[in-house]
Amino acid sequence: MTTGSPAGERVSVLGIRHHGPGSARSVAAELDRLRPSAVLIEGPADADPLLALAADPGMVPPVALLAYAPEAPRVSAFWPFAVFSPEWQALAWAAANGVPARFCDLPAGMVLVGQHHDADDHNADRSDADSHASDSHDADDHNADDHNADRSDADSHASDSHDADIDNGADAAPERNAQVREQAGLTRERALAMLAEVEPDPIGQLAAAAGYDDPERWWEDVIEARAESPEQEGAVFAAIGEAMAELRAGRTGSAVEQRREAHMRQVLRATLKETTGTVAVVCGAWHVPALTGPLPSASKDAALLRGIPKRKAALAWVPWTHSRLASASGYGAGITSPGWYQHLFTVPDQTIVRWLTRVAGVLRGHDLPVSSAHIIESVRLAETLAVMRGRPLAGLAEVSEAAKSVMCDGDDLAAAFVTRDLVVGEALGAVPDGAPPVPLDADLRARARALKLKIEPLTRTLALDLRKDTDRGRSVFLHRLGVLGIGWGEITDDLVRGTGTFHETWTLRWRPELAVEIIDAALWGTTVESAATARIVSVASPGAPLADITRAVERVLLADLSEALAPVLRALDASAATESDVTRLMAAVPALVRAIRYGDVRGTATGALSAVVDALTVRVCAGLPAAAGGLADDAASVLRASLDGMHAALGLHAQGVLGRQARARWMTALSGLDGRRDVHGLVAGRVVRLLADGEVLSPQEAAARFAAALSVGVQAADKAQWAEGFLSGSGLLLAHDRDLLAILDGWLASLSAQEFLDALPLLRRTFGEFAEPERSSIGRAARQLPGGASQRRGGVASGAEGSDGTGGANEIDAERAAGVLRTVAMILTATPEGAR
């Protein structure tokens, strides 16, 4: 619509919905009709030098403008654009027609000034809510664009950065917003919903006036699904402006909103002075009334903008993805269906038919049977639903219901495939090679070059010796990438299971999709070290599970994140002090012990960790007697695994004075479980084995307990559980201790047929864990036992070989062999029927 300002017919303001395909199509058509001499677009004004890159063939949306503070890398904001974003279409039109384009919103330096992410305050959720909340689309139009927050106070609702600093407390809305978010357990979405309850949603009001109970559906029917001729586009924008003017009548926007609109008007005035033609302004629909009609004086707008704090900001284009545009990612101006909107914008003809054809392709890709008849019936159903609901065209709700009913047979899981792969999708954008790189990506590549790590798609193995400075640096770098979820390298299990700490083996392979992981990680910071620090501290925030925090401690030392160590240890102390479950306490110890060992080899001070291990051991030993009694099978299996981990960890830790004291305390606690009748056989057997391994019990004492556990008066299944607890993990004990093997062999020989069947599954599971050489050794040892009882029973010697020359006899049962011989003879002497 054109303004009634002194500029007369020279200004046309196009009110749009961010990321709306209908708005994007209308903007492109209206610009073709107007042929303006300049285009102003809602976005950070200091990003103008980057606009020329929008015309580069290498720029493929979705992309985003990234702004960050060089002196505080974790302070950043994003302005995403998709191909169906009206702003992107305006940029593309200006580039294609040689028309100058400018951003007109508040500069990024003003946006970032409010984000005080203190180096020690890593607990703020950086998942997406903070960084995405500060993007201009988000901050701007939670109004006509993002239909679910108050339009007069949209900025303060949506943008932490806009609220907190640009406002500087001049308006009550930021304080109210902060109070809402601080309430325990409140998600960002819930906070916005609460704010929307306080002040009405203008788009919701328009939808209600039109008889719609869903504002999104109203906007889609009126704007997105509309097919107007180019001549009618101007009338549509005029109608949107009039509707927004009615909704804004008598309402005073927040200080943030007033300043943003004042800045837009100042840029508009400057542009009108620079050109004699028409100026088109593409902005969120809510701002249209502020840029049309009689404008305030320039001096009044200048007064509003005077004194706004700024900070230095660097900007760059970065690739983006459809999933990052989705509302589910936490992006405040997000949409629920970026893949669907991409389809609406790029496929104007036979939209529903082609969409359902793509749905069929997705389902077929998941091996689900979908025919052309399914597509035809789905199209008919979608169109019928649209008619019944009074919609001009079938929308996403209709096509999704039709696809679920006809193609998916009502299966929610199959429908979820369509939502994930198609409705949201995972389109990845690209930026030109000459564009300023993502700061995190640039730092990653610089560090890789310094460490002589080649970025290549080929898989290669990297063996590191941590006693060498270069290899230690490579290890730290790769572990930091692992903290950020950038899976360039995968470490082999020998780091965890082995006894050495001076060597690590990595498998490196660079994959194209790592670009997405770098984008995700960029939300945490602009250097690998700062981003990894922020990420690991957020994982180990107070209230997180103890096991997660202990793993975070381990990763902090592996990645040499010294700034994260103090807050992570504080979280560890807090979590350990409130944890009462003995198995979870035991599960925390191995990671801490590994962290101490890694600290030793990497030269990191870990004295505080030794004290934590000792404190946890005291609590475990105090609670173990009560935790071990009256367990069911599943709980006993969990406790047995925890006992193994704790025992092995304390064995490695028993090098210093505290470590030896902790191990002695642990062995005393295990001795207290020995002989208790209320302890599950799986745990009781394991306790005896651990006491024997720790030399608290002699081999003779262990054998006596083994014999007692397998004696008469105990159920066969209980005996098998005790044997499993004692034997699991290694078969070499049976191979070398003939007394134990003879006890087990004699017990097996004494079982009745039914008892043997009851015990067989447990024994098979036990012996199935042994390596093949161990089973062979046990078989050879069993054949040498007096009487060969195991062989007659088909027990542990079932895998035995023939006579090995050591005195064992491999006797043949002639009666059973006779049947086999008759069958073989018939096969060898049979004459083909056709040869008779």
C-alpha cells in the first residue's frame, strides 16, 4: 500500500508474514508491478555490505545472517531466510533487476548489546531458544508473522536480546517476560503462551472475526493458499495494512518496538532523499501502520534512537536447514512445516497431486507398499475434506489426514516418517566460497591446518601418542569436536576398556552433513574451545543426572576445557550430595577414575576428583548392604554390572593414599555381603568372585563357597544364577582351576532332566559370553576330569574336539551311531529313479 506521507505515492509498504510462501509470491509479483527504484527490507541495517552476496550463484537458501560479538564469541544472533521467505524474494528481485536493496531494522550491534552471557554463567539454555530468540524475524513479528504472541509487544516477547538491552528497563514488558521465563519448569513456549493470555493476539482476533478458531489456518487460507492475479496483489497488501491499523488503534507499542520502527522510518527518509523513484518497504505486517500515513517528525524519531547502547558486531552468511526453521527447534518465528511451504512456493501447478506423489515416495523409501491408486484416493479425500471445511484449497491438515488414512492405514509411525522427511524436511543451504565463513567453521579449519589434520572424505585411522605435543593437541581438538556433536572423528573403545592412557586411536572421515552439525554447534560460540566449554557446562548444569555430570567431567579433561572444570565440579558436588540411589552412585565412579588417569597423562590437576571419588565410595559402602537385599532378576543384573565397574575403577585408583583407603573400604563392604541369604544369587556369586580376585578369599575358600552354592537344597535355577555371577566375564578361571571345574561338572552330572532344562538357559548365557578359545580350553580341561561326567551329560564339554592326545577318550555310542550309518548308506547307494 502507498503512504499518505509528504512523500506521496513514492512509498509502498508490503506487509508480509516471515517465511510465508503466499507472502513471498505476492511480494515478487508486486515488485514486478511497482518497479521501485529502491527496496528496503526488514533486517539488521549493518548487514548491508553482505547483501551483494545474495546475487551470487553459490548462495542457495536456506541461509542465515549470523551476527556475533568478536570480543564475546558466545554472544550471537541469527536471521534465517528460506527461498519462500518474502525478504529473500525481495533481495533476489532487487539483485536480478539491478535495484539497490538495504536493510532497515535496528543494527545487529544494538541487538547483541543485551546478551550478557557471562563466562561463568553457562547455565543459560543455549539450545535454540536464546540464540534464535534474538533474530529479527523472531523479535519482529511474532505478530502477523508468528501469530502467537502479543503484536504490540512482539519484540519483547520474542527476543531476549531486544528486550534485555535495547529497552534498558524503559518498558515493563521485558521485566514481565523475564519473570515469566524464570519460573521453575517453564519452557519458552509456555512463557509465550502465558504472555499471549495477558494481551490478545491480533491475528487471532482477525481469525475469530472471520469465523476461524485457528489463526494459522486463517492466514493460510487468506494469504498463503490464495491465487491472485498480479494486478490484485496491491489490493491485498492494502487490506493487510488497513487490518493492522485497526488492530493497533489506541495501542502504544513497547519501547523496543517504537525504537525499531523509528529506525525503519529514518532509513526510509534517507532512501527517499537518495532516489526520485518509488521505494518499496518489505516488513512484517504489524509494522505497516508505523510506516504509512503521516509519519512522525524526523527529530522525534532521532530522539527515540538517541543513546541506545551498541557493541561491536561481526556478520556473515551461514548455511541453514529447514529443520532449523521449524518451530520445534525453538526458533521464535519458526513455522511447523518448512518442507510444505517450500512445495507451495515452488510447485504452483497441481500442488496437491505432486505433494501426495512425494508422500508416496517417502513411504516407499521406508519399504511401505503404496500404489498409484493410493495417491488418487488420497487426492480425492484431501479435496473432499477441504470442501467440507469450507477451505478454498486443501491445506496441510487435509493432505496429511488423507495421506495418513489412505497411504498409512492410520499408522502414526508411518505418518511420522512423512512429517520428518517431507513436511519438515532437511534441505541444506549453501553460501559462496568467497563469503565470510562461519566463525566456528573458520576456527575449526584453522585449528585442523595447525594440527596437520587434512579435511577429506576418505576414511583414515589416526594413532596418537599423548606424550607428544602434536598428538596431544590433536586429541584435545577431536574431543572438543565430540563435545559439540561434530562427528569428524570417532575414537575406538580401547580408550575406555584398555589399561593404557598414552595412546588413542581415531577414525577420521569428513562428511558433507557435518556442515549442519557445525551450524548447530555455532549456537554455542564462534571458536571450538569457547563453544565446547559452553556446551559441556550446559550438559552438566545443576539438576542433571549424576551419570551425565560425571561423563561431562571426564570429557572436560579429555578436551582440556579448563574454564568448564570449576562449574562442572560444582554441579557434580551438588548432584552427588542429593543422589541416594547406590547403583547410580557406583556408575559415577568409573568415569571419575578415568578422568583422574587422563588428567595425569595430560598434566591436568585432578586432586579435587580424588576427593570426590573417596566421598562417593564412602556413600556407596554405607548404602550397599541395604541395596543388595531382596532384588529381582533385572535389578540384580544392574547391580552386578555396577559392582564390576566400581571394583575395576577402584583397582585402578588404588595408587595414592586416598585410593588405597577407598579400595580397602570397598572390599570390607563386599565382605559384608558374603554369606547373606537375602542376596540374589547373581550378586552373591559375583561378590565371592570379586573377593577372590582381590585376594580377600583364598582359592580354596572360593571353591568351598562355590560348592556350597551348588549343593543339595537349592533350586537349580538359583544355582545357575550363582554360577553365572561367579563365572561371568572370563572363562579362564574354569580352564585353569580344575577344582572349580570339577565342582561345576559334578553338579551338572547330578541334575535331573528337568533341572538340567531349567538351568540350561542361564548356563548357556554364561558360557556364551566366553571367547571361543576360552570355551575350547574349558572343553579340553573337562575331558581330562576323572569319569568324563561332563562329556556324558553334554555339559560344558559340548564344544570339545576329538582326542587331542592328552589322554582323553572320545568314545562312540554304537547304538546311536547305527541310525546315522544307515541313513548315510541309503544316501550313498540310492539309485536315481530315472536310471532304473
